[in-house]
Amino acid sequence: MNDSSRKIAGYVYILEVKDIVLPVCKIGMTTRDPYQRCAEINQSSTGDFLWEVAAYFRVDDCRALERLVHQKLSPLRQKRREFFNLTPEDAYVAIRSILDNQTEISWIEENNDGSRAPDDSTSVIRPSERKKDLRYTHLLFAFNEVLGLKGKPFGQLNRPHFGVSDGRLGVQWNVSIQRDTGEVHLGVNLEGSEKTGRWLISDFILNAPDITVLKQRVADPDRVIVRFARDAWQAAARLEIREALLGGKEFPLSQMDRDLWTNILNEALSCLDSKRNFRARNPGQPVTRVSDGLSVVRPVSPHLTIWTPIDPEGDPHQTIREGITLLQPVHDWVTEACNRQA
């Protein structure tokens, strides 16, 4: 018997994207602890999401089971990767079915002392209300691959938007899925954060960068949208409020002039604490909750996103590259304004 045909006891695992619900999973094998293997993947990968263990199967031939699962699920597999376009729950059901309909691979259901350990032979995945929407997964992976990074997911499928950012503190690239409309936005993002050691958005606002300079740098200002927003906070959560958009709405860059931009910057500055040199949230402003229409006083902070729509049906890598090319002057302009002495 050659080495390739020798049975190897171990695990076939299902990993799900951490911190965000997405209809994609990673299926692989290990002879060691699945959680240890997941940690290694997160440390070594440069273009993927962060993963966590959703389920695993302890069998007497993990290599054979992995090969069989990959073969059976090949129509859902992403090219040259162990990623599959289905939810972890569906992957769990599929692997259970594959195991039940073959005779060469067996469950390991006993501990070393001979006692049965059914809970150890498989980690049962919890029921979920995931939406099985596969339309956007390829765009999120393309974003990571084009920028050569490990994206940081944000949002949830049951929220107004979800997506990934480059995870950097300060000026960020992100791609956002607008759940209600189905639109996809590629954007440059800047918000207040104490983690950077200073509130970069404060420097940006106080430096008052010239919006007409940005208009001259961008190749197609009609396709670039400026969204300066007010975030209202309840603990660590952002409330949906009627006063969210500073200036009352989003504006195409082509429609921005110095007067409008100055008014928006002044409104954004009011969302910062003047008593702390504008390096913190305004401790309280009256806002109106969308959920019940009630007026409440909440801490607020400003949040800038300048974005362009991208085609969710087009080639994902090409559309991400084109969007980055269009917005690169925006990224540079925002970064310059943050780094100047206010």
C-alpha cells in the first residue's frame, strides 16, 4: 500500500467568515485540532476573510473524505481554492449526506478510553436564518485579491448594508452591498477613531481641503458620490436616524462647490466635541430615531464616504480595478488632508 492510499484519521472542517454572514465557506482537512488549523489559516492568509470554525467531522480517513467532498461539491467550488459558494449549514448537510451514502470512510465515535463520544465526532452547526444569496460573494473576494489584503467584514445580511474594508485605521478602501437596492458601492472611507492615536477625521475637517481641487483630479466626477454622515451612537451600536446625511443628502462630486462643501464641513465639525479640541464625539445631540420617530439625545460623530457604483454583474476583478482607478485621487486627497497639520 502506497502512502497516498493509507488511511489518515483526522477532521474535515467547515469554516465560515468571521463577523459577517455570507453564503460562502471553506472546506478542508487536518489531522490536528480544527480550531488550531483555523488560527493558522487566519495568520498565514493574505487575501481572504478571517475565518472561524462552523463545524467539523472526525473520521478514520480525513484525506479521502476531503477528496470526496471536493469532488461532489465541485460545481460550487471557486477556481483553485477550497472555497465553496454555499452556506456552512448547507455544507454541513451535504457532508453528512456524503458520509451516509458511502462505506469506505467511518466516523470516529470513541474516546481513547473506549467511551462513546458522539459530540466529539461532529461539531453540530447551529440553526441559522442566513439568506442564501450568492450574487455578491465573488465581488468581496475580488476586492481582497485586487488589493492584496485580508479584508475586514462589516455589517450583516439583515442590515441595510454589508461588505468588507481593507481593515486599515484611518483612510480605508471598502466595498459595500446595499441590501435594499442591490447596488454595490466601492468607496473611500474615513471616520473618527481613537485607535489611530488621533481623530483623523478631525484633522480632515479642520484642514478644510478644497473640494474643487478634487473635482479637477477625478476623471469622471459625475460617477463619484460624496456622502458625509452623522453617526448617532447607543453604546457601541449606530442608530438609524433621520438626520444622518449632512447637507441633507448625498451629492455627486460634480455638483459640489466651495460654499456647499463649507456648510457640510461646519455641520460635520458640530458632530465633534469642541471641549476636547474636536478629538472626540459630540457627547450629545438631538436626533430622531427612524424606528419610532422619537427625538432622543445621543453622542454623535461624523463619517465620510466617497464612493462610486460598480456593476455587480460584470467581471469582478475588472470592475474593482476600474473603480479603484477612478477613486485613487479621492484616496490620495483624503489622506493628504488628514496628514497636514491642522
